[in-house]
Amino acid sequence: MRYSKTFIPTSKEVPREATIKSHILMLRAGMIKKLSSGVYSLLPIGLKVVRKVEDIIREEMDSINSIEFSLPVLIPAELWKTSGRWYAMGPELFRLKDRNKQDFVLSPTHEEVFTDLMKDHIKSYRDLPITVYQIGLKFRDEIRPRFGVMRGKMFIMKDAYSFHQEDDWASLQKTYDDMSKAYKRIFYRCGLETIPVEADSGAMGGNKSEEFMVPSHVGEEQIVKCDSCGYVANIEKAYSPYREFKYESCGEKELVPTPDVKTIEDLSAFLKKPYEYLIKTMVYKTDGGEFVLALIRGDLNINETKLKNYLSAAEIMPAEESEIKEKLGLPPGFMSPIGVEGVKVVADESVRDIKCGVCGGNKKDYHYINVDVERDIKNIEDFIDIRMVSEGDLCPKCGSKLRIFHGIELGHIFQLGDKYTRAFSVTYLDESGKERFPIMGCYGIGVERTVAAIIEQNNDDDGIIWPITVAPYHIYLLPIKYSGKTREVSDRIYNELLSSGIDVLLDDRDLRPGVKFKDADLIGIPFRVTIGDKGLEDGIVEFYERKTRSKSKIKVDEIVTYVKKRVEDEFKKYEV
RNA sequence: CGGGCUGUAGCGCAGUAGGUUAGCGCACUAGUCUGGGGGACUAGGGGUCGCCAGUUCAAGUCUGGCCAGCCCGACCA
């Protein structure tokens, strides 16, 4: 491609809207342009990179016998009512009506459509297992779009779905493992080191799931990892045994005045008690409008995901102070389950053994002291794990200290079970002629997010440094001055490289060399060949590697062969 | 939705004790000199100062409302 014949609007200025490296560089390199919050246009080189990532995904999906489709994004609401997600999903689901007032959704994911599609096909156990996928647009009305293409309202996703015979979890596990391996290959080929992480299944339902994370300080996920035994989990899912504490027993519980002492810090200071004696009472509200008191030891924090799962709620949120006062008649800041009736109470395991503890007095400016949980708090329904793991907690497998770091979630694979096949009455006949429901798995990859993660991990002060597998071009041909002999030689090299299948960008613009050098580095093409009159006098051109910034002089006659070799060798580094 | 911040030329910004032609850098047009890491000079073009209402002789500047965007939290590929 000739630079003058394409569209790469680079920019020297850092756009004000962007704060992270990948977002800034995508804008500066002219890959994307914002249309509105969370909605971006892909410009030519952005599109080229996305296509290259998609091609890698496609190859790997095909290699595990996943079959490609392309499904609509405009979906009649009927399908979503059938699965129940029309009601369960909340405002992140884009809903619209056609002129006949029929409800539609812009699909945020395609379980419904694929399940509906497969319903007509899967009739016999002989039709199973089958795995299908597509690479297409998804729409989610995100609460807060962020970091450019990293979290948009509209994005490209590879989503795959597998169907297996009822109870044939081994078959599902096989596909799940194949996907997991394919994902590792995909990300490796994109030049990314990913970590598979145990994950919460969230709104998708199902039981087993794994996320593919790329460690990054801009990642929105927190990953818990044990460096000695290799245990890794999303913090939402991570478990750690709580630190034991020895409690001495003491007398009867007693109501004491604690004026204006609301927080755990203040309470600990006021009563001169370590956090381990304090019982935190949190009030949550479920999407069903139910209130729940959740108890945890003062030095620990509640993991809302775990609590939500325990309650089998689609959504939970901390109750508002006003709701606590009006609906429950409790004083915020001074609450406890003591004497409370008609509200569900659950406690973290860490609360069970507390003796001589402190909890709210259910009266403004009062707390109970000398609380013995077993003796004094009878209305706890269950002691469960609802703790948030924190840095330095102990590994559940080997007891070493856990580390927490941030990561970007690029892919997520789930074992779904029969939620959707039952909802859509997808049935087949087994060998004995009995009607059965297939079980499913689903498997996603965020495509633009993968591109952003690649940039996030491969850049320097001057710009992007693409792995050759996804680079918009392999070679940047840079004539110092595009005229005369230099132009002749540049054109010749350009044509020869093109005809040997190399993706080459010829900077044929009439600009000062400095500008071209800066643009070349910014766009981040892995290799560059600089052609100038000076070199040509000695019959040489300069070969430059973006990553190492190393330069070498190559004879003009040999440059095409040399480039082909370097490109080939570079590709080999990303082979699996 | 809660908390913080910002809207002035394509981009990045200045200008606000209210005052007459609204400025700078980059980019853009014409020309000259240049030409191996965002060059110099000369001459230009481009703005309903986010929108609406109000206060005032006078509003980019003050007041109110609205809209949009960014950052921190709940959501997720």
C-alpha cells in the first residue's frame, strides 16, 4: 500500500479523552476515531489489525472443528423472553421497538439465537457434539464505557457455543479443554502471555468457568495468585482460609454508649479492641427486593459476588441508608442481627468463633460488647465463605502467601449446562429412543480488547511495537525523498516485496524525513527499510527493527531477499 | 446512578475584577529556502466560545437549567 493512497491520520498531540497507553496510541496512530462514548470507528490500519487477529482466531477455531456462522444482531425479544433474560438483564440490554411496536434487542451475546438455530438441527444423539462460532458485533449499554476500545458499548466478539449429549460432561470437558488450548495458541500468536484464571460464572449461569487474563496495571480485574503452587483465581472467586484468632470468653453481653462511632476504625479505637473482635453488619438488597444482613469479622471484607451467588440473586447492592432506616427500622452504623426478625441473616465463617466481640446495638450511638456469637446471635441462618481475599492472605492449596495483581480479561469460557436447551426445549433422541436435553458450553474472546492489550504490552515512548502476526504491515518503506533515484529504487523494492506476498507500506509522501520516521515508529511496523541518496551512492539501504531499534546496512540487490528472510524468521517466533 | 473534573478553529491549549477586531502552538492554503528523526521565513483561510434562557448599555467571562465528554465506584469480552 502507498501511504498517499490510504488513510492514516496520525497525530502528535495526546488526545485529551485518553488516559491509558493503548487508547492514546490507537488514537495517535490513526487506528480508531470516537463517534460517541464507547462507540468507535475503525480506521484502515485499525481494521487491518482487527482482521489479522480475527484470522488467527478463525484458524484456531477451525482447527478444533468449530463451525463458523454469522448471526444477526437485531433479535426479536421473543427469544430473550424464552430464555428469561429479557426480564433478568436490566438496563445493559439495548432494547428497541420496530414500527409495529414489536420488541427487539441488540444482542449482547448469542446463546439464544444459536440455541434457537440448533433446535431444528439437533434431533439425534448422532448430531452431537457440535461446536459453532461467529465473529461479530455485540451491544451492551455499559454503565461506564472506558479506555477507548477496551470497554465499549459496541464491540467485536468471537463467540462459540458447543452442544453435547445430556450428562455427557466428558464431551463438554473435552471441547472446553480444546477451547482452552486454542485460546492459549491464539493469544500466543498475538504475542500475548495470558494466564488462565478460575472465574465466577456470573450472569451466564453454569458451573465451571475460566478467564484468560493478560496482566496489566490498567486491567479492571483483580487476580489472586500463589507463586509457589500456581493457584490462580479471579478475586471474585478466590478462596483463602481466614486467619485464626484466639478468643477468651467473657461475661454477659452489654449495651454500651458509643456516641458517633460508626466505622470499624473508630470503633476499634474507641473501645480499644482489635478488629478481630468486631462484627461488621452489612445490609444488601437483592434485585428481588429482599434485604439481607451479612456479617463479617472486622478485619475482613465482603465479596459481593460470593454473597450474590449464595443468595442465587441476579443482582445485589448495598442498601441505602434511608432504606435501612425506613424499611428495616435499623440505625445505620449501629446495626446487628440481635433482636432483628423477618430478615435473612448470613455470616462469614470468620464470625462463627467470635467471643467477647462487639456488634451494633440496634440503637443509635450504642454497641453491644461481650458478644458471644454462638450464645448471643441465634438468627444466623448460615455460616459461609463470603470473604474477599486480600494481599498476603494464605493460599487455599499450599498455605503460601497470595499475591494480587490486575489483569485484562480477553477471553472467558464456560460450561453452561442445560439452562438454554431446556428453556428452548431443544431435545434429541438418545440411543434408546429417549428424549433428552443437550448440555452446552460457551466461549468468548473480545477482539478489539485483544488488540488494545497487545498495544498495552508492546509499546515505547515513540509508539506501538507490533508483533508481526498482527501488524498492519510487515515492512515500512521509507524513501528519504520520494524522487529521482531514491524513488526508482523504492518503487522497485516495493513492487518486488508486494509480489512476494509481503505486506508493505510505502511512505510516498512529500514530507520531511523526520516526520516519516516519527510516523513509522508511532504506527509501529516491525521492520523498516530506509532508502536515501547517500546510501544508494554506496549501493546500500538501511534495515531497521522497530523493537530493538537496531539498524544494519544491506546491499540494495540483497534487500528483498533479506526482508523476506527476516519476515519469515519473525513469524516463526510466534508459531505454536 | 453517586463523587470529582472539563467543554473556546480539525487537534492541544490560553483568555473569565464583564468592555470594543477572541488569541497561541500544531495542522491546513500559496510561495521561497530546505531535506537522514515532527525545519525556517513570508503571506493567508478557518470560531454562532457545548446548548437554551436570564442579568446587563455591554456576556467567552456573571446566574439558572439542559446536553456532551473524561476520571473514581457497581457491570462485563
